[in-house]
Amino acid sequence: MSAKLAAVFGIFGLGLLQWAFGLADAILFCLVLFVIAIVTVMPVNEERGEEVAERWVDRNA
């Protein structure tokens, strides 16, 4: 359900950006946000997160 809501709000948000800035600028703005998001999550250590989650589940089971 969250994926469907994200799709609806994403399209709605892009529509608002297009209305405010025009289509080309809205697409560029979205591209900039994607790049920022990718750069932000690059240092995340997934293996460490999985280990912590497994220990938490084992401790709380």
C-alpha cells in the first residue's frame, strides 16, 4: 500500500512542480533530488544493519 501511495503522491508532486516551474525544470529538480538521495544512502552499511536487526529479533523473541 505504501508503494501505491508513493506513486500517487509522486505523480501529484511532479504535477505541482511542473505547474510551478515548467516540465523541464521539474524533471531537473527531481533528478537533483534523486542524486542527493543516492549520495546520502551510499555510506549506509547494509550488512551491519542486517546483523543488528537479526540480533534485535533474537533478543526480543
